[in-house]
Amino acid sequence: MSPHPFIPLVELLRAELAGYGGLLALFDEQQALLWRREVQAVADTSLAIEQIAAETARHRLEREAWVARFATAKGQPAETNLRRLLEFFPQDQQPLLGALIDEINHLLHRVRRRARQNHSILSRAVELHRDALATLHPAARPRTYAPSGRIGTLAGPAATLQAAG
């Protein structure tokens, strides 16, 4: 390892932080679009969310691999979390690394909370739509394709959204 081992780690943490920040912004935008009932824009935002989530997952995996290598080099188990490894970094860099860890954890919590909120709004919208269809035309049950490829009746909202991602 270089005499300044924290530099690549800081870059990886910043990339991960930027990804979570981007996800939060997109989930906020998606929620605003949901309230305005802009269906196509919600779908477009969902695609952008998937792309940034995949990119952020790659950043996280890179960071975890770097931390595992660093832990091993310092005689620690590869699965040791970064916070426990802070003591192996230069004293003047520990506050920066700690702050990045805290901010990532905070943003991750906010992203998960907003994703759950948006999922609830979408679930409720699907449920209301299904109920409205059943009320307007009780004999005509909406039909969808089952995972097997066969035509089936409309699944409950949670199953529908789970299948859609």
C-alpha cells in the first residue's frame, strides 16, 4: 500500500456518496411526479433510478473490495468494516473518513425511506385502479401475464410491483 492509502478510498467513498445523493434526488423527483400523476415521467425516472442504483452498487463493491484488501494488509479479517479500520489510517485523515462513512449511512437511510414511500404510493395507486375497474365492470377482471408466460388474473398490488422491480 502507498504511504497515503486513504486517497483511493476517499475517491471511492465520494463516488458512492454521489451515487446515493443522485438516487435520493431521483426518488424525490419521482415522488413529485407521482403526486402530479405524470405516468410517463414516473416510468422514465424509474429507469434512471435503476441505472444509478446499478452504478452505485458497482461503486460500493469496488469500495468493499478495497477495504477488504486494506484490512488483510493490516492483518485484519477481510470482512472487517471500514469504521473499525479507521485506526490504521493517518490520524489527520480519520475525521474525513469517518464523516464520509456517516454521510453515506445517512443518505442510504434516506434513500431507503423515500423508496419505501414511493413504493407505498405506487401500491396504493395500483390497488385503487384495480378497485375502480372492478366497480365499473365487475365481470371483466383485468388480466396480466404470469411469470410462467400464461395469462392470469391481475395479481395483488404488492406482487405486481415486486415483479416490476
